[in-house]
Amino acid sequence: MGKHTLPEMPYPYDALEPHLDARTMEIHHTKHHQAYTDKLNAALEACPAEIRDRDVEAILSGIGGVPDAQRGAVNFNGGGYDNHRLFWAGMKPGGGGEPGGALADAIGASFGGFAEFKQKFSSTTAVIQGSGWGWLAYSPSSGKVEYRSMPNQTSPRTEGLVPLLGCDVWEHAYYLKYQNRRPDYISAWWNVVDWDEVDARLARAR
Ligand code: MN
């Protein structure tokens, strides 16, 4: 029995309709996120206690310290576990619009404005090759927010960044409703972003 458990969804599976469909949400949570959770636990059982006993954020931030034999599995499944937690909690019914306050200021400082940020995030995430995530992340070293495309389930934490907002562009996130139309899925996803949650993550990261 591993220590990580699948987090409960903060809203019903159909709450983000019509943007994200209920069937996709249910499979994504109960099958995909569950699998990352189980495989993270399995990989950690093969790790020394000093690694196993850390929280997942610390494990990912210090991925280089994970033994060679487990590093790939911990990177993939630990990232999958953490990324999806952030994904569910970063959305809400009736979300969307634009951020305010400190988050709006940080986005303005890095991208020139919200419209410019949204355009860059959408267009760059749409062309990620294969499976991956688009992220808005905070860099503690620069004190700024930045965009990152990450492959597969690799977390921005592995690059010393704090993930603030992620868009999952694995086909499992959108194929039932959008098939090959990834840009349409990304456009719809903006309508459910919970900017208050993203702003709170920035405040904690600072
Ligand atoms: Mn996913």
C-alpha cells in the first residue's frame, strides 16, 4: 500500500461541460490519474526511505537524487500524479476570463499582457510533438513567470520551476470530444481555468 492516493475531484465529472466532456473527465481521473498514482507508489517502494518519505514536490525537484533504476519511473509517474492534481484543481465550472492582481502583473511583466500570454501559450502548446503539457510556471531564480512546454509527464519542478497552470495535451485529455483538433480543445480549456487558484499558487511560490 503506497502513500499516495488519488485525490477526489473538486467538482462532478460533468461540471466542466460543454468544454470538457464528462466521459473524458471520468476516464482521465479514474483510469489515467489512478495509474500514475499506483505506479508512483510502486516505483517509490523500490527507492530508499530518504527518497520515499519526501513529498512528491520535493522528489520531483530533486529528481537527480533518485536512484538510476527508479528515476525514469518516478519522473514519469510522479509527474503524472502531481500534474493531474494541479490540473483538476486549476479548473472550475464558470471559470475562464482573465486573472487579476499580482498574477496579472506577473503575466504582464513577462509576456506584455494577458492577450499576448494566451496567444503564446495556446500556439506553443498546440504544437507540442506527441504527448506533453503546456505550463505557466514561476521561476524562483528570476522571480518571474514563464511559459514551458514539457514532454510526456515531466514536471516543471524538475527544472527548478514551480508549476502554476498546466494544460494537458495528451490525446487522452481530449480525443473523445475533439479527436485531432487539439487547438479547439485548448481554446475550450481557457473557459474553465480557475484564475483565483493560479493566483494563490503564485503567492505560495513567492
Ligand atoms: Mn492526462
